[in-house]
Amino acid sequence: MTTISARIPASLVAAAPCAHCALPVPAGLIEAGAAQQFCCNGCRTAYAVIRSCGLDHFHDLARADPTPRAPARSTGRNYAELDDPAFRDLHIRPLPGGLLSARLTVENIHCAACVWLLERLPAALGGVTEARVDFRRARIELVWDPAAVHLSQIASFIDRLGYPVHPVRERADADHQRRQDRAALVRLGVAAALAMNTMLIAFALYGGALHGMEPRFEALFRVLSALMGVASLAWPGRVFFRSAIASLRVRALHMDVPIALALGVGLGSGLINTIRGTGDVYFETLCTLVFLLLVGRWVQSRQQRRAADAVELLFSITPSAAQRREPGGAVRTVPIEALRVGDIIEVRAGDSVPADARVIEGATQVNNALLTGESRPVNASAGDSICAGSVNLGAPIAAEVLATGEATRAGRLMRLVEESSARRAPIVTSADRLAGRFSAAVLALAAITAALWWSTSPGRAVQLAVALLIVTCPCALGLATPLAIVAAVGRAARHGILIKGGAALEAIARRGTLVLDKTGTLTTGRMTLHDFAGDPSLAPLAAAVEERCVHPVARALAQGLPPSAQAVEVNLVHSLGGGVEATANGRHLLIGSLRFVRERLTDPAEPDWFTRALDEALNAARTPVAIAEDGRLAALATVDDALRDDARASIDALRALGWSIRVLSGDHPEIVRRVAESLGVPDAQQEGGATPERKQEVIEALARSGPVVMVGDGVNDAAALGAATVGVAVHAGAEASLDAADVHLSRPGLAPLVELSRGSTRTLRVIRRNLAVSLGYNAIAVALAMAGLLNPIVAAVIMPISGLTVVLLSCRSRTFGAGPCR
Amino acid sequence: MSVIFIILPIALALGAIAVVAFILAVRRGQFDDLDTPPMRIVFDDEAHPRAGGSQRRDRPHEPQGQ
């Protein structure tokens, strides 16, 4: 008995840079004497296409750009589905002059040179009249002449350049979002113009106050600034009043309440003083305040939109075409939207199932990991139902569509997600909690000021109280928190952590229960070789045979077993759902599940070592793969869904940070128990075999007693992600979970989770520091007001300075990527 | 100094025109993408410009979502 634990030897030696992507060319691919070296066929093709179109300048631009690049990754598809009428109706718009226009999502755009190359499309491909790239959203907008070229031809041309394209799949509310973004920008612009113009007039008034001014001019200036002040509060500033009223209605104070209070008092007293013709007016301070607060909000929403866009991009690049069998028997590629109940679809091995369907031809195994969390494949043959989103692992099948889109099991789970997200209580941020106490304190201080000055002069007392109300509210709450969050979200994004809602950071910083999914989160979600027992000379042969199959167990063997030094001549006799029969270098092999191999043995004797290895594997809930030579059992390989390399260390680190760790998975209870045990999670804190509904239930129960952070990847986790205080989707998960989660880790492994926890702690610290600084300014302003020294000039100076301090502090703060927490 | 009664409103009106122009630009989607244009200016240094390189300075038509 021999045990081999092998990995692919790291034979990647950097020798020459690839002529296209500049990454090192693997030693085996270097061609002696060739002028250009390529790291892969994708790069070679892309390079040739770019040269033949006279677009060589791309490589000059790319060399000058420091952004790391990726190899060209063309798929070689023909994109026939883009010419389908169903796609045309949904995505293509006719333009005047018989031209057509469409937007596509383009993978792999990473630098300015890519933008340059793609926008030169009209010069390279006849019939294309315009190409415009939107870098952040990774989209290209194309205009073409349908008489000269088809969209599928354009798409496959772009593909050959190394940029696979996909139909744009926007979230349902994308249009609404875009309108909101534009409205926010308009408000910002109008607020800026009004703030600057009132400030201009205010300067004249200050001058007049110091050196004297004719009353009629002063009246004019005051009336004009009052008009602009009213405009600023009634249009851009309306958002604060609206949200303050909404917050009062639900009896939950948040930071817009003190802001609205200050704006309202300032506007009221300013208008009265303007009409009376005496007394201070603070319109320039109010307008600046509105402008600064809107800047904070706009920057914050822009940063969060960036994260949402990155997630939407992942959403778009999931496959969206299906193979439909037409009445004549021909198979056509159609967009998923075109599928109807009763259609016959074909699902090739390795493809994901596009709709809920019943198998009518063929037998295979499907992987339901995304839907159920089950890591082991499930058999599916004629008559069995398969769900949209599961992956066909074995042989090609034909199936009849039972449900599409929203009606599928995945679609129903998505609805569950929406419901659970809607039910969850919003996170109360520290600024919101402060808002109530702050408003009370400011009102009390204003009352004290008025009382102190009442005996001197009632008019002066009211003026000072008003001034105090105006000057205290501002940037303390409105600007300090958003800026700290923006800076943190931006830093996090550079470290592969995309955060959709800033409030999530605060919830994470407060710690609580951390619930982890198993398949795809704690484990890689891929089968890997664990052990190989038996005749070692069979290992390279088995690897060569399994190289030809797409089944995840086959992939595990192909990658895990040591490759042969010489070429292996493989003849597949046949390959079925459960295994494969083949000859390799003339030796006859059976490789597959126990049942598959046992059924075909000519000598059913089972050696002792085989039985022992098999028992051991089954006890540890690993998947055994039997290998037989000439009808006799000759070796046993075991595979399992291995823990991520950094799982143990990350879990320990998280525990040290104060998290209570739980494991919740849809996979087999025995496997879950074993994984939990190896991570030091006690039996009571883990649960296997949980359905998506059960997961949601568990999370909701936990959330009643404290903050819960759920980490998961599949559609089966989506409802739980939505129900948790904060949902975290891990690398390469399903689009549904991305949608439901507040945070998306775009780096593999669990280490980003530790960084997320540390980073959010630091962010909370920055927020508190900002709040302290702003409250310090407010204390000075209050002191000045109570001493009777506050006037419009002092107010106009204090406010921008406090804002500026907060901005600088936020930008200088190190939140994410700063190493271990002090 | 009475001229200020005329000049000031005129100045504000000019400012208002700029604001209106800004609003129209935003509504047409000119500010939707703030990341690609800064990359695009690099391309003017092109060694050998080709057809289609310089004729698209402005947005010939709008994106969806009006």
C-alpha cells in the first residue's frame, strides 16, 4: 500500500514576458528563436488580430500603463444568441438611419489601453460605426449597420481580442437608480451655485457691517440672499426636511433631525429679520451647510455605487444562453429570456441548467451546491427534475422546461431573499444614536443662552439662541460619518472587499455571532484529492484518463495525481454518469464510483487494504473512487471538498477578535460535523442538512438576541444573508447571494473576512474621532454664542473649518489594509 | 452706485444660466460616467491616428434611461 499526496509541481519559471499581456511566459511554452513569446493561445490570437487591424498602438499604451494586466481570455464562442429575435426585442434599439445600438458587458477591461482598443472597433471591423466604453461598469455601447455586420460577428470579434462579452443584465431598479443619481448631482450643483452666490453677497454685507453701507443697498443684498437661501432650502435642502419628517413619524431620531432643525430655525429667523430689516441673517451659512452635507452624501453614495456596480458586473457575466431544440430537431442558442415552459433544452456537460426542467434523455449527475449547499453530486436520469442553477457534471442531457425565470426554485428563493431583507431592522448607526441626545443638548443649551441674556435684552437673547442652533448642528453629524465611511469603503474596495452599505461596517465593528456556510465558504467548494492507495504506477494513467472528463471528482484526480513524465495514450471506451472505462498505454482501466466499478469487475475479490481504506474514507465522509485494472480492484482514491488553506487561521483570528463562530450548512450533517470539528467549533454550534428556509429561520432566531453576520456563497444562503444583520458573500458565489449581501469579498479565502472585521473596527474608531472633533468645534461655537460673541461672520468661518478638519482626518485615516489591529 | 440694482440681477441671471446648462447636461447623462473620460484623453497622443479616432468628441446620442 502506497500513499501519494501530490500537487502539480510549480514549473512556472519567469523567463520572457508575453508579447500581449506582459505576464511571464511559462517555461514550457517558450519558442526558441521566435520574436514574440505568448503565455497562452488567447494572447497569441488577440495579438495577431490587433496587429492585423493596425492597432499596434495598443501595446505601446499598455506598456506605459502600470495597471496589472491579465492574459487575453477568448472563449471562441459564436454568440449566435445575440442575433436571436428574443435578444433583439430586449436589448437592441433602432436608431435613425437604419442603424442599431446595443450595450454589452465586456469582461477583462482593466486599463486605459483596453478602452483605447475597444473604442477603435469602428476602424477594425466594417459596419461598426461607434463603440464607447464605460470603464467602471465594464460596458460597451455599440452602434452598427445591420446590413453590413451582425451583432454576433461584432461580439465574436471582441471575444477574439480577449474580451468575452455578455448581454447586460441590470437589476430591476437600475433605471430608477440612474434617475436618483442624476437628481442627486443636480441638487449638488444647484446647492453649490447658491452657496457661492450667497457667500459673495455676504461678503458685501460683512463689508457694510464694518465700514457702513447705504440702507437701500443693504436691503437689496439681504432680500437677494434671503431669496437664494429659500431656494437652497426648498430645492436641494428639501431632502433633509423630508427625511427628518419621515424619521419623526417612525419615532426613530436620526441625524437629519438636528440638521433640519438648524436649517428650519435659520430660515425662519432669517426671513423674519429680512422683513423687519434688522437683526442677523445666516443665509450664507445655511447654503454652505446644505452644500457641504450634500457633498458628503453624494461622495458616499458614489462610493457605494461602485461596489454595487462591481457586483452587477459579476451578475452579468453569468451564462445567459440556453441550447433549445427546435421542432425540426436543430439546436439553437437562445437567450434565457426566450425559453418557454414545454421547450426542449439540451444541457452539455459542464454547463449550468438554465431553467427548472425534467430530464427526458440521457443520464448524468448534477451539482446542486449553489441551490442546496450539498457538495456531492446527485444522479439525474430520465424522469428526474433538475433545478435552474445546478451544473451538469456528467453526460449531455435533453430536458423539458417546467418553469422559467421567477417561477423556478432559484427564482422562488430570490423572492424569499427580498422578503427577508425587507423584514430586517435597519442598522442603527452611532451617529443616529447620537442624534437624539445631540438635539436635546442643543435645544437645552439654546434655552440656557436665551435665559442668560433675557435680562440684558430679550431681542439679543433670541438672536443668540438662534445663532447657537444654526452653528452647532452642522458637520458634526452630517459630514463626519459619511466621510469616514467613504474613505473606509474606498480602501476596502482596493483590498478586494466590496461594501454596499456603510452602516454594515458599524454593525460588523460591534461583533456578535458569525455564522459560516460550509460548501464554498469554509471549503473551496471543489473536490480535491485526499488520498491514493494501491498500485502507484496507475496514478499517472488515471490522471491522464480523468483529464478527459468534466466531472468534479474526475477533475480532482486529474489535478491531484502526479502527471506522467511521458505522454499517455488514452482510449476512452465509454464514459457514463458513474465512471469511465478506458485503456491507457494499453492497460485496461475502470475508474469511477464503487457501484460503477463493482458492476463491471470480472474478479470480485476485494483486497484487505482496499476494504480498510474504503472504511476509513466512508467514516470520514469522503468520496471514494475505485480504480480497477483488467477487471480487478487495483487502487482506491479518496476525494473531498477540502478546507480552504486559510480557514483554520482565519477562524482562530476571528475568534480572538471576539466573534462567536457557528457553522450552518445544507450539506450532509456528517460532513458538516467533521468540518466544524476540525475548526474547533463545538457540536452545539454547528448544523448540517439545513434547507434555505431553515437557514433563514436560524439566522432570524439568532438575530433576535444580537447582531448576526452571515457568510455564504450560494443561492441557498441568499435568504439567510438577507435576514442577517450583515450578509457577507464570498468569492465566486452565486449572483443571488451577491444581491442579498451587504459585503462581497472578491478575493478568495477567508482572510478578507478577518480584514473586514479589523477594518470595520478601525473605521468605527475614525468615525468616533471625527464626531469628537466636530463636537469640539461645536463646544467652541456654543461657548461663543453663550458669551454673546457669535455673529454671522464667525459662524461663516467656523463651519467650513470644522468641515475641512473632518475631511482631512478621514482621508488620512488608515482603516483597511493596515495590518493587524493595534 | 445705483447701477448695482441692475448689475446684481444680471450677474445672478448669468449664474442661473450656467446652473440650467449644468442641469441639462446631467439629465442627458453626461455625468453618468466619470471614470472613462480621464482615460480617453491619453489617446490624443496617438502615434498614428486612424479613422474614427477623433470624430467622436461629443455624445451623438444618449444612453437609455431618460
